[in-house]
Amino acid sequence: MRYIFELSGEHPEIPFAELECIGTVTSRDTQTAVVETEDPEKGHRLAYTHFVMEWLGECRPEYAQIKEMVESCAITAAGTYAARVKKMLDADIPDSQLDLEKLAGSCIHGKVSLQAPEEVYRIIITARRCYFGRVLYAIDRGSFGYRNPMRRAFFHPGVMMPILARGLVNLARVHEGDLLFDPFCGTGGVLLEGEMVKAEVLGSDMDLTMLKGCRENLPDARLFQADATRLPLCDNAVDAVVTDLPYGQSVCIMAESMEHLYSRSLSEIRRILKPGGRAIVVTHVDIDIIAAESFTIIGSYHQRVHKSLTRRILVLG
């Protein structure tokens, strides 16, 4: 079945890419995607989505077309309802949000409740299209703030924020019961998000201070000290890998250079990853050539952290 996903604008590509962990994206628009999925409830795991809606219709972004579309749905709300409209930044329809909400509401039969509706019908308007759906649920992104690294038992500066960590877990297409491994687990942010989607998690690090801190943050996780260039794991042992490769002069490594570390650790990740599994690797330098020695690069994304630092996210398979 088709569903509409209203996305955040935090990144131009990752919000769309993570949707592939729950279904097939059939249409993309400004902060909007139409997805074919058998289980829309899986959308609760998404990091970059605000609303998930049952698809009811689409039309050109024009007042008369919107009226015709909503009327053609012949909706009679089972309980109280409200009609909401979201105009994306590129929408150029001249009618106001309020006027469009009144229009949509007038085409739906039932009792209106603007304060506490039992059903919400939502219209998203972009420059090229109008999407109409019944809201199934809003995603509680506040829980990511609750898991802010500074609130954990052990904190270290420069760690990845939970929203990005969850997005990377989703890019890896990790499912319930899968074994997710992070060979540079640090304080455990990626592993924590893996646990939240009910994956089995496994982590290693060479830095004993980080490993001890990770144990404080995830008391039940399986953790061990290991050199990522010589992992004590069998071939084809894990379903997915998500990791933030170390950088800078202060990190604890056994390799003779960063380039050697990246090359050997990626080779090891390839060895332990099951056929068809994905590795999501975050770096702060261009390692495309090194990555291509062991993997096919499926996707590549950039995320600006600050003026002198840009994360590079590689999806490898």
C-alpha cells in the first residue's frame, strides 16, 4: 500500500535514503516521499520523518484541483476530525494555509475538533504537487533529544548525535534480530540506536577508556577490545556494520598510519560482513578509492558539521 512520509529538512538526501529500510520510495518531492510498504508501523524507527500518512490522493497544487481531489475521496470521519495544511518552502500557491484548511475541512463530513481531533487529514503542498493523506501517527523525535550524549553515564566530546546515529542504522537496513557491529564503538551511540530498533549489537574499540565508558552506557551490550585491522571474528559473522572511523592525532590506533588503518579495517569489515549486508562508514576525509578496494559504493552523503569539518557518509555493499 502507498503511504506519504513528511520529512524533515535536515539533510537533502538521507531522509529519503533511510526510508528504504521499511519500503520502496516511489515518488520524491520537497520533504515529501510516497512509499510502498506492507507495514507502515515500521516508520516509528525513522530519524528524519515527522508524519506518516495513509495516501488518499494527489493533484496539481491549485485551489480548484485540491477541492476536487478532497471531494472525490468522499470522506466521512468516524470521529472528530481536523484538516491541516503544510506549505513547503518552494510552494507558490497564492492561497493561505488557513484558507486551504477551511477548504479541505468543508469537503469532509463529520464533526470538526481543532483542539483534540480523533482523526487528522493532512495536505502537503510543494511547487509541483499536492499530497493528501490521513495521518496515522507523528514520530516522537523528542526521544532523540532525551538520548543526548551529554545525558549518558559516560560522555566524550565530538560524539555522534542520536538522530544521525539512528539514520545510519536505518541506512544499513538493520532489522529486528540482526547482528549490528561497530568496530570503533567509542561511547556506544550507534549501538544504542541499534538496540532501540531491537537489533543484537556488538562493539569493539582499541581505546580501553572508551570501551569502559561504552560499558557504562550500555551495560548489557557485548563489547571487547580489538584492533580493527585484525578482528577476532569469523568470516560472514555480522549482518551489518555501522561505524565512525577515527581521525586526528589523539585517537588510539595500532596501524602505522591512518591510511593503513582505513584500508585494513575496511578489508576486515568486508570479511566479517555477511553477503548482501551493508557497511555504513563515516569519515572526515575522502576514502572513496580505499573503500572501492573492498566494497561497491552504493551511496555517498556529506554532512557539514562546522566550518572546517564535513562528515562523509559511505554506504558500502
